[in-house]
Amino acid sequence: MAYIIGVDIGTQSTKALLMSASGELIAQASAAYQVEQPKPLWAQQWPDVWLDAVHKTLGQVVARGNVVPGDIKAVCVSSLYGGSGIPVDAGINALHPCLIWMDRRANDEVDWVREHVDLDKLYAVTGNGVDSYYGFTKMLWLKRHQPDVWRQTKYLIPPNSYVNYHLTGELAVDHSSAGNIGGVYDIQDRCWSHDMLETLGIDPTMMPERLLASGDVVGELTAEAARLTGLEAGTPIVAGGVDAAMATLAAGVIEPGNHVAMIGTSMCWGYINKSTDARNGLISMPYVHNGNEDIYIFGGAITAGASISWFRDQFCAEDKHAAQLLENVDVHELMELQAAKTPAGAEGLIFLPYLMGERSPVWDAKASGAFVGLTLSHSKSHLYRAVLEGLSFALRHNMECGAKGAVCLDQELIVVGGASHSDLWMQIIADITGYPVLTIEQEVEAPLGGALLAAMVCGMVEDIAEIRRWSKLRVRATPDQTRKQRYDKLFAEYCGIYHSLKPHMHALAKR
């Protein structure tokens, strides 16, 4: 019997799953950890936390699956977008925490780029814009504020590249992770842009030379890594890619027109296209399948699930306590009981989910969250419904901007990630976007994408159409036209509120 493993390093946990050649889920495991936030709007992680989690979850799925390690034919590791990348020395030892995707400290560096770099050229070469979200601005922050670290840095590498090196002893960067850095990667020629690197003042030798497709093999598992994971030495390790794109592959997206919203800590809505235009305000990178030709274009809210967690932790202590007393009841189910009875539009209450600034399509690191329309008649359930609706408005905002550059979009929206557990949220998304919502029955998303790439390397999946056999989709919600008309009017208000509040948000950000 032949098996493969997909692993995804997420923002708050690492997940691994063991699958059979027929696409059956044999075992899964996860390991949780925290994001370091030493200052407001900062977000960083030490990479050995990720490496330890990968070792742990690999060992657990091997043990739980009760399979012969030699029957596991390949492993693929995907990861969160690593922002700055991990500054490492020549021995690939971390010198500083990785400034991850949600870190917003590089605002001065964004201003410098806008003043000193030909932005039209940057847009054309990289397919991406300028914002403190992008890794290249975070790299410039490290250069300016951590000169000792910068001086010692041999390479800046993404999270999955760091883990893959410590599994195999081979250093490589997949094209999706390279492209997501923005600013330093040529989206047309699929290579590092030495011209842009030199313009930005980043030594081109800090970018590892070896670039791979997400489905290429980085190397073979070392004896030491085999001891730490329970796998067999010599097992092929597949390059992997950025988690949002991997989750999109897991949903069966293999051709232009397919589109998926991944809603976890953040929200990423994306689709496949042959070309890109940075002026549409979204993020572009080579796709994790057929990446020589296809581009994954996406945008989304920085704080999606994070907004839910914030609201739960700050305002729902009673619900959390009640959930602890009840068996098999999740706190979010209790939070939704009253919110589901609240009318669409939360009776005139709108939430802006900009709790860590916002990326696409507003690209404003100084944006902040807001409840607008609050009155004495509003209750906690109104506020929670407004949070769900505000995040769904943010999704629609990205979809409308992304549609400008798409050749076509399917008439169904696939949603993956933790949000898919909520029937209420799925219905709100359908009503606000106007698209029927489908979800994956397996609920394993990005690790499933990794398992698919590993299976293709091993020849377990020969026909690309078989990918859809591994992903079982079901309809979760269809739009209600009466609510849709109500939400259309509120969406216009949602967009207008941001522009009205923007100068006040910026003034408050200076305090």
C-alpha cells in the first residue's frame, strides 16, 4: 500500500494528514502555537517553533496511521506567507524572528519605496504593489532597524523552505513563495529580479538561487530528520507553496475561472489567470500547479478569523463558560444562536474589520476597525452579526476588484477554512456576494493540497482531473434575493464609510 503526507504550517497551528493512494484520509494531527506581538501591529515568529511542530505532527500521523514508514512515498510542506522571510546564517540558523504576513511595522519603508522607486516598473515586473504586507518592505525594515542581523544574514527564506532544508539538507524556494514576496520577483520570467533587488538595495545573493515548482522534489529526508519524525530516510520532500494557493488546489481549482475564499486567521479570495495587472489591487504569484503558465491572483482581509477571535475573547466570556459546561458544543455555536435571529444588516450596524490595518483592495496600514451606526437598541448579537457581515463585505470588495482582471469567474464560490464550520456565515456570504457557496467535506484544505502534490510526484495522481475526485464539495448556501438587495445598499455604505473615516483613522494612528 502507498501513502503520502501533506503538512501545512499555519499562523496558529501546524496540521499534517496521511492519505492513501485512493485519496482516503488515514490519520491527521495538529500542533498549536502563538504569534509573537511585542508591539501593536507587529507579528513575528521564531522558525524553530514551526520546525518542532512539523516534527511532532509528522511523528503523530505516522504512529496514528499504523503504517509502515517505507510505504509513505512522499511528503509535501506548505506554509503561511512568511513576509520578510527568515534571516539565516550560512548554516541556515535563524538570526531573527520572521516578520510574518500580518506584521505592519514597515510603513516608513513603504514611504521610501514610493519616493525612490519607479512604481510603474515595479508593478510591471512583479505584478504586485507596495504595502507593508509585502515581504520586500519588511526586508527593508530589517536592513534599517537590525543592521547587525542584516550584516550576518546569508539568506532570507520562507517558512517552508526553512523546514524543508532541515528535513533534507537542501535549500530551495518554491515559485509561489518567491512571487508572494513582491518587489523582488519577476512574475513574467519566473525568476528573481536582480534589477529590482539592486534598486531596493537588497543584495541579490540573499535570495537562494534554486527556485522550484511547488510540485518538484527538494531532496530526500535525512537520517536525523527520519529519527525525529518516524519516517524512513530517503523519503522525497516536495517543495510545497503558500497556504492560500495550496488550499485553493485542495478545492479542485486547476483552471482559469475557478475561485475560492480561504477564511482562517485571515481571508484570501483567489482565482487562476494567465496574466495579471497590479493596478487591480490584488496580489499575484505563480500558482502551485502549472505555475509556469498559471498565476494565482488573490486578495483579502488581514483579520478575518482573527476578528472573530477578538470579539469572542473580549465580549463572550459567558458563552465561553457555557460552552465549557456543555458537551460537544463549540462557543461559536452559542455566539451565533442570537445573531442568526438578528435581521440582515444588523438593524443599521456596519463593522469595518481593519483591526491590523488592511491589505487589498484598500492597502492601508493605518486603517482601523469601527462599528458605525451603533445605538442603544443594539445588543451583543447585533455586533456579532455585524462582524460576520463586515468580513463578508470585505470578501465582496476583493471579488469586485479581482473580477476586473479575470477572464471569467465560475458562478459558484468555494469557501474553505475554519469559517466553513458556520452555517450562518456561509449564508451571509452567499447573500452578500450573490454566489452559491460550496465547501469541502474533508475540512483539511491546505494539507490536502500538499498531499495532492506529493501524490502527483509519486504517480498516484496521473490525470490532473483526478484532483477533483479527492475534494468532495457540497452546496452550503444559496443567495436569498431579498437579503441580497438589502446587502447591496449596505455594501455601498460599507465602502463609503472607509473613505469618510480614512483621515480620522490616520490621525489616530499617529497618537
